[in-house]
Amino acid sequence: MKWLVLLWLVALSECIVIMPLTKTKTMREILREKNLLNNFLEEQASRMSDDSASDPKLSTHPLRNALDMAYVGNVTIGTPPKEFRVVFDTGSSDLWVPSIKCISPACHTHITFDHHKSSTFRLTRRPFRILYGSGMMNGVLAYDTVRIGNLVSTDQPFGLSLQQFGFDNAPFDGVLGLSYPSLAVPGTIPIFDKLKQQGAISEPIFAFYLSTHKENGSVLMLGGVDHSYHKGKLNWIPVSQTKSWLITVDRISMNGKVIGCEHGCEALVDTGTSLIHGPAGPVSNIQKFIHAVPYDSEYMVSCPVISILPPVIFTINGIDYSVPAEAYIQKISNSLCLSSFHGDNTDKWILGDVFLRLYFSVYDRGNNRIGLAPAV
Ligand SMILES: *[C@@H]1O[C@H](CO)[C@@H](O)[C@H](O)[C@H]1NC(C)=O
Ligand SMILES: *[C@@H]1O[C@H](CO)[C@@H](O)[C@H](O)[C@H]1NC(C)=O
């Protein structure tokens, strides 16, 4: 099942911004850069003299693992604060929750926002619409105070959903996107960028630890990294373009044989997607290698083969990331096991929660790179 495969290709092609190739630096800019550099050097020096590994501005936020299908955390919106459950999604950039005016069935079973009850609320007439691979929301752009734990973003743009589908049984009310501003609804600023702007976050970095088969224990870290959640050092991978959390995969193999992505491929690192998605052709090839057969709209595997199938290896930036059979096959019941590979009508891959439970992930906006290391 997939909750949130953002149709990010659509989003990417919607607005094309042409940037000037060169730009002359003014003296002010040069000074500002020098200043930044000085601050950076000072920061490094103070960090080296201070042996306590944890960043004082690092904020950790608990997430609930909803049956290994979605990781959901609380945020509040408005004054007084109203609590919502949201998916923290690295595949999209917008925040939205259902409005009390929403007429869709999904809105009757989820928490809705009553804008008359917030003293800091500001409404616009601008439409706010997002398409996901698994649904859509249609509403209006609004502004209010949004809190993630102790981090406060005032006058934060967000969407109020008036109509939505694909979210009827979702274990969350809305979505909070953590991708780049270029994916956001035009003219709005994502919450992470706003928090950074308002000085709530010292370093433009966040990280996810996703627990396996356990409701508690998953965390989102904002503003820094708690290294006790991973083993060994982080391997850094540059993002392909500074538009989304997209990276290049060298190849996908099993037992030393390439089974997909022969000539390299692009993959979105996406906390909002449950499974591993890929182009239909290569994925159906992988289904053959893991002895999966079509079943309903999914692929089924005989459960006992889990213990004999070799791992699937994703080689990224020269490093092998092994995904064992017990991760790429999900045991639904004792007699029903489903493949975690899902074919789409696209040329891109998506490394979703199946992959991110195995590998702790760090998203570094300052250096446009993703860090991966085996999760504890
Ligand atoms: C979110 O808030 C609810 C109620 O306030 C609480 O029961 C739940 O544990 C919270 N979820 C997380 C992941 O902290
Ligand atoms: C998870 O944590 C909540 C509150 O912190 C607690 O009530 C619940 O029993 C825990 N669940 C499990 C499965 O440990």
C-alpha cells in the first residue's frame, strides 16, 4: 500500500524557473559571505572545545509507526493550539490539514481545523491543490502559527483542505512536507525553511529514525543529528538537483548479478512512501528474481522463501546498501507474504520506508546531500 507517492514529476514540470547563469557579487554580498565564514569558524571552534556531542538546538520529535505503513507525528496549528497528526514527508514540500468546511468523507473521520477559533489565523483566496500518487487535496492557502514540539513558525503558509480523496483510512489528518521550496505551492515557503529563517533551527539539517514492527521509538530530528541512532559513519550522497531529495543509484543487484538500474538511475528518498517503487519493467523483472507472482494489484511470495532468498543490494555512490528478504517481503499473515517492490509508470525509483527502516537518513539542506548509515 502507498499513502503518499507524490506526483513530483508533475510538480517539477509545473513551474520552470530560469535562473541567470552568472551573477556579479556586490561588496555587501562578499562581506556577508565573509561574515558567514567567520561565524562558521567560530561555531566549529566552540564545538571542538565543547565535548558534549549533542547539539543544544537539536530538537527531537517522536513519531508513531502505524503498522510499518506510515510514520505519524503531532503538530499544532493556531492560537490556542489545535493538534493534528501529520506524515512528515520528504517527498513533498507543503503542509496541509483538513478544514472544518471540508465535505469529503475522509474529513468526517479526521481532525479538522476551525479557523474561527484561532486568533492568529489569516485566510487568502488563493487555491491550494496537491496531487499525490495515491490521492489529492484541493483547498485554500492560509497562514497561522504552527508548532512542531517546541519549534514555532509564526505566519506559516499552509493548505486548508476543502476536498480530498485517497486519504479515507489514513492514520493521519494531514501532511507536512520537508522537501525543497521549489516543490512547494508557488509563492509559499515550506515550514523547515521558515523555521530556519526565524532562527528556530541552527543548522539546516534533519534526520529520521524509523522503527521496525514497533509503534514507539521512531524519531524526527530537526536542526541536528543524534548519532546514537545509527551504526558506523554516515555516507554522504549528493542530491541530483537542489529541487528534491533525489539521488543517483549506481545499480541494483542480487548475488552479484545486476537485476535493475543497469546504467544507473535516479531515486527519491521518501519517508512518505511505504514501499520501494520503481519503473514497471525493471520492477517486474525483480519480482521474478524474488519468486513473486501477481496477486490482486500486488505481488505475492510464498512465505517460506523469505528464509532462503538473498538480499537485494542497492549500490549508491559506490557503497552497498543491503535490503534483506525479511525487509523486501512483508509478512501480512502466516500464509500471506507480499513483495515490497511496486511498479509505477515512471522512470524514477522511490526508496520508501522499507529502505529507510534499515538506513537512518540525514537530510542536509546546507550541503545538498543525504547521509545514510545502518540504523541501530
Ligand atoms: C500525539 O498526541 C496524542 C494526544 O495528544 C498522544 O496520545 C500521542 O501519543 C501523540 N503522538 C506522538 C507520536 O507523540
Ligand atoms: C507507546 O507509547 C504510549 C505513550 O507513550 C503508550 O501508551 C503505549 O502503550 C506504547 N505502546 C507500545 C506498544 O509500547
